[in-house]
Amino acid sequence: MKASARRLRLPAVATRILRDECGIASIEFAFVAVFAIILFLGTVEIALEMIADASVQAAAQAASRVGLTTTAPSTGSRVQEAQTIVQSILGGWKNVSGTITVTELNYGNYGYGNVASSTYTPTQDMGGYGDVVAYNIQLKMPGITGIPKLFGVNELTFERNFIVQNEK
């Protein structure tokens, strides 16, 4: 026989090990589990972000109602009451290192014509009856599961703006 025609024979133990299929499922699971866990955490992250966004929406709507009522707040000013409402709705997001910002800009009363003036600047209050007020409510927080950081997003921002005219 020629040397090239000879086969290299493996020992019987090595042949049995190479043909043994025990443990294949665990190896396949190791490959698939990484993607399944990332998919699961991504789904949880998106769901929590949707809840946070809906919370900001609810807080903005509730805070804007303060300006739409014809009665004065029972305690404090309209600004304080709006911020109290926003804090009560969004307060739980502070537990995940969230920061809440409420900004009100009073654009005055359109009847006075001061908004059309080129030198007019809005004031930082809720205004009086008949004034037009813009609300900006913002929630900033890091991702909850860490998935956004994988894509370079270190901070999530949820924001709503409402413009209302205080009732007279």
C-alpha cells in the first residue's frame, strides 16, 4: 500500500466522543439564549418606556387642567398646584434616577396685543385668567434594563408640551 492511501485511525474512545450527541441541546441553548435574553429585555425596556411616556402624557393633561378651571387653587398658586400634580403622577420615576422638570411660560392675553410685540418675552408663571400658558413637562431617565446603552443612548427623554388659555 502506498502511504497516501493509508487512513489515520482514531482510537475507539475518540471515535465514540466525536459521535456522541449528548449535550448538543445545551450547546444550542447557549447560542440561542443570548439572543433570547436580549430580545426579552428589549421587550421589557420598550414596555416600560411606553408606560413612562403615557405617564408624562397624563401628567401634562392633568397639569394643564389647572389653568382651565375658573376657580383658584385651594392652597398655593397655580404653579405650585400644577407641579404638585405632576410630581404625584411622575414621582415613581424618580426611583429609577429620573429627573422631572415642569416649565410654564405665560404668553399673556391675546386681547392686549403684547404677544405680537417684537420685544415681548413670556414670563415664568401660570398667568391670570384669560392668559395663554405653555406647559412643558419633561422626564429624563437612564434606561431600565441597560439595552439602550448598548446602542449608545445614555439618557431617555420623555416630553410633552401643552398650550392652554386660562378660562375667565
